[in-house]
Amino acid sequence: MDHRSTFLLSCAALLLAGSSLAWSQPQLPAPQPSQEALVSQTVGISQIQVTYHRPGVKGRQVWGSVVPYGDVWRGGANENTTVSFSTPVMLGGKTLPSGTYGLHMIPAKGEWTVIFSKNATSWGSFFYKESEDALRMRVQPQPAEFQEWLQYAFSDLTDSTAVLALAWEKLRIPIPLKFDTRALVVANARDSYLRGPAGFTWQGFNQAALYCAHNDIELSQAAEWVDQSIRLNENFNNLWTKAALFEKMGKAAEVPALRERAMKLATEADLNSLGYAYLNSNKIKEAVELFEKNVKAHPESWNVFDSLAEGLEKSGDTKGAISNYEKALKLVGDERNRARIQKTIAQLKGK
């Protein structure tokens, strides 16, 4: 091989090495024209997260031009727009399993198609394949106030529903989400919560059973849980929960005996908490009766007189309320509650 050939090969090697070194250098952080964003929301016990890039209008005609009608669009800029659900979600009457999905849309002058793709790692919609669709749904776009930078946001929240909406230019694309939160709570209690530290406590089983009783769900399962709670430590709380369950299960004949058994084990705090539960449910008569029972059982406690006074005040018995606030004032030790009671008495006497 002559010297010229050797020289040329050496130059080529150096060029390749230089190219390799250049590619291996870290990239200088600099602002992107469409900056990355992330929005998340909890609905009940379900977590949702959307990761996307935010293009700007920048004086352009967006719909039908920058974003053509009839073509699959990434619902943002740059990489895949992705949405993650920690639990199964209902979309347009169909169930989508938990997971992370590529979010695509087909814009139109009328209804839009929203696509959840099993492929969440491709660049934009350039490599989109319909065969990878996990779910499609139809949504109706809505007119909206001008939005320069594309944005996803959550609205209309309840403990089981929300609307995830894309807003850009003068258009809003709503995606209604629905979760079977009650069933998810029960499933989590059965499969996770009660198989952890809570499974060694009476409180854990009682909380799970009480949730079912309040929400009228999985009552047979709840009865097993409350019995386990009672086996661990029989007390006012789990006996009262069992009575509430039996009411829901149509076993009313067994309820009085359970409540009588519970009352024999009730502490001052138990009766007070139940009284306030009645009070907050506007069962004022029942609340006052419990507070009176607590006063008879614990006449040395300022708190029972204070609670009875509050119940009487709500019932409209101002004279009785003042009398019991004054009894509480004689027994109370800390200055903050003393000042509060004094102020309440003054207000009631001023009426």
C-alpha cells in the first residue's frame, strides 16, 4: 500500500473518530420551541398522568392547516403524548386496562376520534399503527377562549369521574373519564391493604367493613371483615359497624342486641364521635340523646358538657346550651378552649 493510500485511510479513520466523539458529547440544554409539560390528577384512588409538548399558535391557522383534518395527530408536539392510568378506566362506555398509552387524535370539523395506543414510545404519530389501538372513542369538540399554548387540564371532578381536556387556539377537546371507585377501594382492601400491616389490626378490618357499609357494597365480604376485627379486639367501633352492616343486609332483628353490646364497651370518645356523626347528618335528636348519655357517664369531663351544649344550640335550646357551656367552662383547663367557650356564651346571651 502506498503512502497516499495510507494517508487517506488515516484521514478517514480520524474523521470517523471525530464523528463518533461528536455524537458522544452531551447536548447543551436549551429551550425547545414546544416545551415539555406534565399534568396529573387523582380521581378517587386512581392516578392519571399526561406527558406532552406544548406547541404555540404563533399566528398560524391551526385546525385544518397546522393540524390537518382526517390525519392521525399526536395531540401535542415532538414525542408521543402519553397518558397513564393506575387503575382501569371507562372511556365512552368501554374499559381500558391500567397502563401507559400513546394518545392520538383524528381531528375533524365535526366529531373527533380519540385513540389510546398500546405503543407509547414512538415519535409522535409518524409510526402510528391502527393495529396497536387499545381503544377508540368519539368526542365532540367545544368552542373555547383563545389558548396560545396547547394545554391539557382536568375539570368536573368527583370521586369517580373527571374530564381530561385538550385546549388549543379556540377549541376544547373533552375526554370524559369514569372509574369504578367503590369497587376499586374494595379490591385494594382485599388484595393489598389487608395483606399489609393493616391486616394485623382490628382497625384495618373495621375500616374496610365500614366503607362497604357506608357505600352499600360487598356486604357479605364486609361481614367477614368485621367478624375478623371483632376476633382481634371486640370493641364499640366494630360492634357498631356490624350493626350497621346487619341493617343493610336485612338482619334488623339482630341489630338491637349488637348496639346494646357495643354501648357497654363505649368510651367517652366513642360516644362523642358517634354523637357528632349524628349531628353532621342532621340527626340532632339522636345526637343530643347520646351527648346526654355521655354527660351522665362522664360528669368530670368538660368536653361532654361542651358537646351537649353544641347539640342543644343546634336544636334551638339556647337556655340549655348556655347552661352546659357554663358547666364546661368550670371544668376546662386549657386557655384556648376556655376563650372559645366564653365567646360562645357571650354570643348566645346577646341574642
